[in-house]
Amino acid sequence: MPKRLSVVPERCSGCRLCESACALQHFGVSNPKKSAVRVIALYPHPTIRMPVVCRQCSHPKCRENCPTDAIYIDNGIVKIDPEKCVSCRQCVISCPFGAIFVHDDVPTPFKCDLCGGHPACVQACPKGALQYVPEHELGEANRVASVLRYAHMKEVEYVEKGEPKKLRYAQIGREQSE
Amino acid sequence: MNKQLRGGYHFKILWVDLTSGESRVVPFGEEFALKYIGGRGFGAKILFDHLDRIKDPLDPTNVLIIAPGPLTGLYLPGAAKTHVVSLAPLTGIYGDSNMGGNFGPELRQAGYDALVITGRAKELSYLWIDDDDVAVVRAPRLAGKGALDAERGVKEELQSEDIRVAAIGPAGEKLVRFATINSDWSRNAGRCGMGAVLGSKNLKAIAVRGGKDLPVADVPGLRLLTERSLRDLSNHPMFEFWQQQGLMSVIDYLNTAGGLPTRNFQQNVFEHADQINGFKMEREFKIGDTACFGCPMSCGNICLVKNGDHKGTVTEGPEYESACTLGSNLGVSDFASILKGNQLCDDLGIDTISAGVLVGTMIEAVETELLTPSEVDGMKLEWGNAGQITKLIHKIAQREGVGDILADGSKAVLAKWPQLKPILVQTKGMEQSAYDARATISMALAYGTCDIGAHHTRAWTVGKELEAGSKWTNEDRVDIVIYHQTIRPLFDMLGVCRLPWIELGFDERRYAEYYSIVSGIPHTLDDLLERARVLYDLTRLISTSRGISRADDYPGPRMFELPISGGQYEGRVVDREQYEDLLDLYYEKRGWSKDGIPPAETAETFADSLS
């Protein structure tokens, strides 16, 4: 079963441990600017912190726009062939997520390669904002949430002291806590 | 040449003279690095070297040093801190304040171990450090802008989200003596008035971007150790709760212990504590966590006011100090108003602790008729009246009416109204942090002997003395204060946060391991502590040269005179005789005279040069 690197922005605290871990893994240096995952933090309106990382698209724009066919897909992972790459940076500006990066010290653009199946960023993330999950689980949180939303709207009929009453699932437990 | 050090430093200090607009890179040597370590150490030494030339904290001759440490920006928990050192506008003596966020790591990535700012720009400007390129940019359009707006303004002008900005608000421009430097939206170098120093230099903001590798001697060692550290922290039983509430959990802890400053330190239990505590925040206001660079603990709480007068207010915070000084200490029980006050202080760029204590003093002064209503511009100052409190905070930041007096801090307030001496809780002109000292005399000593004034970060002994203090001798008390004043500044020298150690039982020896791995030279914790201990003599020398002596080493009179009201320590005050004994013993252990002055030859040990 193929796995995907998945981001849960709501959990991200913006600590950038993922960036440090990634750069150490790939370049052996403590330098978040050489990381293939970057946390963007916006404040105050709207307030969000969110890691940006390659989605390993099946039909990648970066590959489509690469003039030298340097970008290829290897076992589900989008890779850049440094032999073919001319460092024109077309891929960097083509990626809809901005998930391909450049740095002065690095001869070609670089991106996430999933660390051979054990992403360093996922291991470093203290918040569970980066997850490495089986592909079929993607969207599961939303699926469950939508079912719960529906269920919470439902009403249960019951009888109390001879009187028929209605209760919404969403109300259950609320009275005690308030 | 550098022979031993294989990491930790770029060996470069960026020196900017705003008067001429010129910048230069000043190298430093291995001996300097090893002796002063970084951060607070570099700052204090550079300030000491310039002391004779400084006419006044707000004069262009003052220097402001922003120094991260050798561990800042690295892959390790809490590697976010950067230290700001200058002659303090609030107290006129040695001053420092640190901030987390991402500014320090970025400055290090730009290739500098410290930034020194001197002189004064002709007009309002910001400093733009883009790796090796440094420019002073005119910015009259930023005049009067809030610190948060200024940060946004600079990022928009430079067209990048990939830069880090530290900025001052209108209070800094107006030279409010407890103005802050705000970076990364809401991380403040809050105390001592560092924002006013920038204001006096016509520097509205500092923007920095850097992409350099940080020098580390043993990279695999660093990775391994941090993997262990992250595991240790996340396995701590309080880890999750800490992420949820951060420092806000302290409200309940202290209120239960009978130590929550309430109504200008008149009471120690706040009857509405449940309205301003961490659970209230979590339930009704919190919308997310935020963390400084490299920290798994994410103690920052992002809060949103969803309804009522302050609807739409977003703030990073409050943390404990602000919730107390703007909350219980002012009798405010409306959490939304505390959030608004917190956001306002961030944006105006003023210190919530100093502001909260001064406003509390004003309220009490009016209530007890030490001041007439006309002396406070006819404001209806009363406990819990958040509207008037907010108005007074605005007046301070804009230096209007009575706000103009408060803006100069405790010293000026006492000079104008000596009758407030018994009720204004301060030491050396710095308003006291939100921890009471009457039940724990070691904390009184900590405030009295803290090198910047009545601040809690040098030594915080409240918890330990409440737990075990009844069995302590005076010597135990002095020893724990000195130990804290040694290890806590060490964090400020290394450029890391002390909270993993304080809150989640992180072993302090781990930092010696880190320094060894990063520098390539084996160090024990004792090696490092010795350098931190000696540095306390240096900061003391700076202050004694500006007139500080034993007479200044006391907590506010209230700690001796007004018995605690409420809670299990009801009736307690600091015993003056015992305090004198503690102070004698403290000086003796420091090797200072009875009057608190280090021996004359001490200065010579700090006469070395940078290179």
C-alpha cells in the first residue's frame, strides 16, 4: 500500500523542527534553508501555521514544465535527475504549492523524496501535524467528520414522565458540562 | 587563529553605526568565545567595553547588542532565544531582555553571532540585513505604526514572508522607558525598555534573512542527542498539558498556593481566578498553539475573542505574567479584556509587567487618596474597570497627561509622587514581576539581587521554598538564589530557553553535552556554570559603576510592610532582619564588599579584547 505525506495545518505550532530535521537528513547541516519542507506562518488575520511539502503529484506540473525532462516519477516519488537538470528553476515556479526549493550552495533545485519511506520531518514533528499514512486513509478524517456532523443533527425521540420529547445527539452531555 | 573550536560560532559580529549609516564586520577570537560563550555574555562584555562613552541610555552613545547564542538556531529543543543587552532606560543600569521566536536563528543564519547598534539615524529607518548585505533604509511611513503593523509593513516592502522582523511600536518611538522590541508577531524582549533604546536611535525595525549553515562540530552527535531529547520531553507526564496551557497553568497553581498577586500585591488570592485561568482560556478562547523555533513544547497560545466588545481580537497569549499583571493584579476578571490588553501592549510595544504594576499602583493611589482624581486626568480608575485601564495604557504609550509621567517608569513616578513609595512594588526602578515574595524570603533576595531589577528570570525560587523551605537555613536560601542566578543566565548565554529544564524536568547537564557536541570541545556543566557565575560580577560592575550599591538591593517596601491577605500564608511579610542577614551572606559568597561592590581587581579580569 503506497503511503503519503499528509499535512494537518491545524496542529502545526510553527516550531520548524521538521525543517531542521530535513536539512540534516539530506545535507548533513543545521540549516532550515536547505529543507524540503517549509513552515509558513501568517498572523494575525488569518492566523495559521502550515508546513508546505511536495504532494508527490501523479501528474506533476513541475515535470510538465521541465524543459529537459529532468523530472521523473520513481515508485510514486517525484524526483529530479541532477544529470539532466539545467537548474533553470522552471519547476520551482511551476509547483502550485511552492514545494520545490533552491539554495545558493546546492547546484540543482531540491524537493521532498520521502527519505526512503521514513520521513525525518514526520519523526521530528512534536504535534502530529505531519503524518505519513497509507494513501487510502487520506480524507478519512473529513469522512468521519462529515458523518458526525450529520449524526449530530439527528433527533432521538423518547418519553419522559409520560411526555414525548425530542433530543438531538448534539445536545447529549452538554447539560452536565455547563 | 582558531585551533580548537570546531563549531558554535561564525566568529563575526555585525557592527552598525546609525549616525554614519555604515556597517562593518568585527571578528572575534576563540578565547573571547569560550570565556563569554554568547548571548548575554557577549552583550554584557561589549556593553562593559563601551560604558565610559555612554552619556545616557537614550543618548546615541548607548549601544544595543542583540546576541543569540552558540546553540541558537540548531536542531535542539528551545534553540530560539536571542538576548538584547543595553544600558537600560528604565533603570539606568545594566539591562537585558530576551526573546524567542525566529529572529535569533535567522540572525545566526545570516552569519553573525551578534549585532551591535550604535549612534542615531537622521530619520526613522529600519535595518535590513540580507545575509552579507546590510542597509539602513529610510522609513518615515512607518512612523507611529503598531509593532505588528510595522512587521507586516516591512515584510510587504521587502516582498517576502521569508524574513524575520523585530520592531518597536509607538511606545518605543515615544521613548517610553519600558517599551519592548516585538518580533515574530508577539515575541517580546519585554523588560528594561530596549524598545526605547531603538526609538532613541530612530530605528523602527530590524529585518533579517539568512541562509548560511550553522557551524556544528559533530552533526551526527547533534541529531542523535536531539532525537533523545525530543523523546524525553514528549514522554514527560506533563507534556500534553503543557502544550495545552503553557504558562497559563501557573494562575491556578499560584492562586491555590496563596501567591497570586492581586490588586497591586494587596491580596494573594484572586476570587475570580477561575475566570482568568488556563482552563477558561482553553475552553473559550484558544484557537491554536504556537512555538518558538525548534521547540516541541509550543507554550504559546493563540487566542481569539469570539463575541462581545473585543470581538475579533487575536493575540498570541496571554502567558502567565500578562494574565496576572493585566488581570488579577488590576482586579480584572474578564478574560476578553485581558486578551485585548495583551494585544494592545504587543502592538503599542510596551511591557505588560511594568504597565500592569504601574497601572495597579495608580488605581490603589486614587482609591486610598494618595493621589487626587485631577492628578490622574480625572480618570475613573478602579479595580476591574478594563475600559479605563485600556485608556491609561494608551496614554502611557502616547505620553499623554498622566501617561507621560508613568511612561518614565517607577523612578520618575516616585520622584514626582514620593508618597507612593510604600505601594509601588519595584527594585532599582524596575516594577516587580508577578510573583509574590512574602511567603518565600529567598524570592525576596532573588528580586533584590537580580542584576536588572525586580525580575524573576534570574532566580525563581518560589516553588522550591514553598515545597521544602521550612527546613532551609539562611545559607540554603542564599545558595539556591546564587545557583539560579548562575544556571539561568547560562541559558541566556547559550541562546536557549530555560523552560524545558524548569517545566519538563529536562536535565541541565544535557546543555553541556550540547555545547560539547557543537563546539567540539568537551565541557562539563560545571565548566559552563563557572563562566556564567563570573559573568554576574561583570553585570554587577556595570551597575555599580552607575551608582548601584547595597541600598538598591531590596524588594519593594510592600514586601516588608504589608502582610499577605488571603490564602495559607496570611499575615506573612519578609523579615527585615533576616533579609539583612541574607544579603550579608550573599555578598560574602559573591566575594563582594558589605556594600555590595565587587573588589577593584575584578574589572581587570574583564579587560580582555575581542580578538
